[in-house]
Amino acid sequence: MSINKSIGVLGAANLDITGFPEHELIFGDANIGTTETSPGGVGRNIAENLLRLGFTVDLISVFGDDTLSKHLIQSCESLGLHTKNSIFLKNAAAASFLAIMNSHNDLALGISAMEIYNELSVSLFESKIALLQKTDLIVLETNFPKTILEYITDKLPDKKFVLDTVSGKKALRSKDILPSLYILKTNLLEAQMLSGFTVDKKTNTDDLVRFFLDKGVKNVFITLGKEGVAYGNYHTISKMSPIPSTIINTIGAGDSFVSGIIYADSLGLNIHKMALYGMASAGINVQYNGAVSPEMTIENLEKKLSDQ
């Protein structure tokens, strides 16, 4: 099944190396466990999820000319995820992400080696504007520098932008483009760093959602891990619990959440349904030991919802 909507995704493609301990983590020691290696990256993961949900997707990422970059490009192309409009740099190495999970299969510590994205100049993206102009929606994420995020949103002021804030420190790169966002997906830590205040007895997640709405964001989703998601727009602010799933690996869950809310929005559904589809997508993904579940299909997404 194909959805008659095209999406441009600007974001990272990298190698994920994930370590799973057999028992509780002991910091400062060599923990016994297993490792998994797979293609990943926030932008790439979102793009693959959207492709699996029937969208036409153009991935604009950054690749080097090393063996790993060639592997990442080949893995995308084998899925039908085209990379021809990406940036290709000479004498550059592909990005990588090292994740250490805890005994509950949730992220305990991550190291992001994304040097290839540090030297990106606006000039590299000038030729991408015409392509992005033809898309129905544009997904951004904060592995790209602040200058690139601002350039894209400034050149395409009438486009619908979806932003994933990726991590706490990188989230700050998006501060000045908040008024341009149709959808903001962030987690609690990233939202607190971006807003400048913390959730406590005086400040709750509703206040956080309202902060971003007041900045001009149209639809806000703040994922809360085991607590679900806080979300809202100018009509409503609410929370939703997670959809029960057997958790094998949480890496990529937020990326699949983004694809779910975009899919629901493409159907014209309200923000409550968008949150529900996002939670269902994440629920499918955490049951797979990798960044993107091959079970991510429209049929399985609808089944996940009908089982509730």
C-alpha cells in the first residue's frame, strides 16, 4: 500500500552498536553480555519507518567515502530508501552511535560520534530547496547544525515541519525555529533543557507543553518513557499511557513514534489519535532487537491499536 504523500527527511544515518548486559550494569567494570550492530540514525530510522508505512520518502543525510558509509548507503538502497539527494563528503568517515543498555533493555548510556555533521555548510543544501519544495512534509532533526535548520525553515516558510530534538544538548540547536514547527517531538529531558525549566511540584508536563505552544509550535509531543506521552495543541493538552509491549530494545522507539504521528496526521486524525498511533508505532518497535522493526506496516499498526 502506498500513501500519496511525499516526505523529505533531513537527518543522520549512522551505525548503531548496542550492548546488552546479562545482569545489572556494574559501572567501572567489564560487563558480560552481547552486542548487536545495525544501520541506524534518527533521520534514517524515521525515513525507513515512513517508507514501511507507505510514504514516498527522500532521505537527505550525510555520508563519507569509507567502507562503513558505503555499507549504510547500500542498506538504505536495498530497502528502497533512496539516498541520491544526500550529501557525500570526501575523506570523511561515517557516523556511529554506541549504546549501552541496562538490564531492562532501556538506554543506560550512549556515545554519539557524529563528527561528519560538524562541518556542514549552508551552501551544501542550496540545491536541496527545489526538491524539498515539492514535498508534502519535511522532517528535521538536531544532528544537523543550527545554521542548516534555520536555513531550511527560512527558505521554505510555508512548509509543514516536523522536528525530533534527538538529545538534550542538541535540542538547543532548534530554539530559534520553534515558531516554524508543525509538530515537535521531544522527550522530557530534551524539553526541560530546551525550555529552561524542570518538572517538579510547581511545574508539570502541561506547563511544558504550553511553553512550546506559546513559542508557536502547532502540535507538541513530549515522550515520558514508562509514563507515556504528554501532548497538546491550541485546542487541548493531555497525557496518554504507553501501549503494553514486551520490551526487547528501546533504541529507535522515539523515531518510530514520530512516524506514527505523521501517519495519523496524514489521515486527518486529531491530536489524540496522533498520540495513540505514535504510541502504537513505538510499541511495535520496542519488540524488535534493532533500530527499525521489519514488522512496521500499516496492517500491524492497525492491529496493535485494535488489540487495545
